[in-house]
Amino acid sequence: MRILNKIKIPDSLTKILNFIAYNRLLLGTFVILVCCVYIIKVLVEDVSKESGSSFQSFIYGFISDHKVFFLVLIVVLLLFVNFQLICPTKCNPALSFITTNWIVLSAIILFLGCLYYNIPPLYSLDDARYNHHQEILKRNYIEFHNDLGIRLLNARQITSARDEFKKVLDIDKLNQDATKGLFECDVFRSIWNESTDPEVLYMELTELRKKDHKDALPLIYLGDFASAHPDSTDNATEFYKEALEKDPENAAASESLGYLYDQTNQSEAALKMFFNATKLSRWNVLYQGNLAYKHYEIGEYETAIDCYHNTIILDPKSLDLYIGLSNSYRCLGDLKNAIKNQEKQIKLMEDNSTKDLVENHRDFYYRNNSENSVPLQNYNEKKHYFYYNIALTYYLLDKNDTAADYVKKANDLQDLDPESKLKIKGILNFDIETLQTALKTRPEVINQPKLINKTLEFQNKFV
């Protein structure tokens, strides 16, 4: 002490120490505020980088992380220190006990927090930050695949939607949105499964509709159910219309409504709905093909050709597209391009790998001579029609022997019952009538009278 007393402290340092001693409460408060601002800044930057700038994302990120517990604890400790400096003796016994034993109480809180959050004693803020990032990535992953699954369901891509929901459940087995989506996939897929009990399926669909009045999906698939069961009392058109009211950007509802209008010969309304569906889902080959075929049906062959070319770019191995494209060229009298596309189709069709593609497994719908849409369901039915169709074009090109060879190929196909052959005959007669009408309205076509006579000859000789 004597040595210390002999040490001379500079006046400037004495003033600084006196200032700190007299203003320690103010300085302590300032330090705590700086710490709080820094902590908030760190949290805001961290969460905004990972979760976006929305307030909801920030709040969710703030309360969902273990490190918040530690940061809040630090602030509480600093407050206790400051409070101890302010009033060590002027508070009631309970508060005095807390301020006197704040270190012990803080340690207890820290221990209980570690137990509650299942945090190891040596858990660091770096670990907390890493886990926080992992949690955000997981949440974004779940949100992305759930949203994608719903969008795929809206376009009737049920298999792909199911894969997206399963990805979510692989990392979060109790995720409610993915569980609901997977259930919807199973229910919606059952609509076209004849072995499913219609009563059970209808009850499941109506229950889905009750659970979420804002969701358009159950309405779309209730419409599909009504279309698949014509004897039901429900009106499929009304379901699709209601679905579009709830979600005007639902492509599946527009396409389905267009198909129903097409079935009832409301061509203008059908074309509008098909166009709307393709506008909402530009990469859907089925929707684009329906629009192209509708233009072909109403005699807009140039527009149909443009639509078909754009669609074939999306899926060059879809056999159905080449029929409408080649028929459109044929109706314009352009037999060269018609036969070119038909030969490409035949080459694809006779390639065994092509028939196994999903787009070639589905039913192909064409008009028959009673102007109703009828499906070609199995591969031999499709081949039978395709062979006859190319035979007609070769006959118009005066290649009668080649045409006869293709007719023979068609008739040599096995497993075709008389009913299937009669159905295809009706489609061929409708194609020939359409071609004759188109040629009669186009006097500029070279050898127009001859082509019209050739179609009649082919019809009388082979169909």
C-alpha cells in the first residue's frame, strides 16, 4: 500500500477514473444497450439471408433456434449485473435475493435450458448457427417440394406429385401438408381405377372438399369422378366451373371444361377453354395437342399445323400428334408434307421402345362418322388406324400398291375384335368426309377434282 501511495497518478487518468466511478450506472446501461443492438443486428442479418425479408420469416427464424436462448440469457445476465449496481440494498427481500444470487440462478436457468433443448453442455454458438442454417434449408426444401407437388396435382401429374410429397416425408415423417398431398394422390388416382369402390371414393372426395373450402383440387377431381361415372347425379361441368372460380389459373379445370364443351359440340367455348389451359400450362403436351386438334376440327388447318409443330417440339415421340399434323396438311392438299409426317409416325410406331412411352399408353380420342369422340385404347387399334391413314395418303399420290400393302398390314394385326374394327372404320369415314369437304372449299389445290374422286375410290375399295 505504501508503494501504491508513492505512485503518482496523472491528473488526466484520475479524471477519467472518477468519471467512470460516478457514471458507472449510465455506462453499464449503455454497454447493455449496445450488446442488445448487436444481438438483434446479428439475428436480423442471419435470418433475412436465409428466410427472405418478410417479417413473418424473421419472427419464425428468431423463435425457432436454440442460440436465441443463449443470447437472451446473456442479456438477462447483463441486466442482473446492472440491476445489482443500481440497487443492491433498496429492493424488497425477494428481489434482493434474486439480485444477490443472480449468478447461481443464471446457472440453473442455463442448465434447465440445456435439458429442455437437449443441448450438450459444451454446445457452442457456432454449432447453434450451423444447426440454424440446416433448419432453414430443411424448411425451404419442404416448402419447395410441397408447393411443387400441389402444382403437379393441379395439372393431373399425379405420379410426379406423389414423388414430391414422398421427398418431404423422407425428411419429415409427420409433415401435415405432404401427408395430405400423398392422400390426395392416392384418392385422385383411384378415380380411373375400376376396382375402387365408387361409394368410398366419392365419400373421400367430398370429405376433402369439406376440409378445405378454398382448395380447387377436390372440385376438379369430383368433376373427373362425375365424368367417369355418367350415371351419377353430379354435374361435372358445375364442378369444373366452381374450381375455376376458386382458382382462375387452374389449367386442369380449363382443359376438362373444354373437353366437356367439345363433347357437346360447343366448339367456340371448347376452343376458348383449351386456349386458356395452354396459356396456363405452356409445357403440357396433352393440352397443346387438344388445342391443335380443335383447330383442325373447325377447319383452321394452318393454325392447327403451327400448334402441332410447337407441340411436337415438346414431345417428338408422341404418336397421336402426327395424326392431326398429317391430316391438316392433307386437307390443305399438301400431300408431300402429309406423307412425310405419316412415315415418321409409322417409323416411330414400329419401334418397340416407342410403344412403352407413357404418352403412347394413354387412350387416343378421334371423331367418328357420328361426330362423337371415341377412344383407341390398345396399341393394335392405334396401329390399325395409322396404317389405314397412311394408306389413304399414298392412294391420293397414285401409289396404289403401297396403299394396298399398308391396308394388308392393318388387316393382318391380331387380337382385333369386330367392334374395334367397326370403331376404326367410323373414324376413317369421318376423316375422309372431312378431307372431301376441305378439298371442295379449296379450288386452288392442284388436281382438286381428281383428289376428291380418289378419296371416294379409297373409301369404296378399302373402308
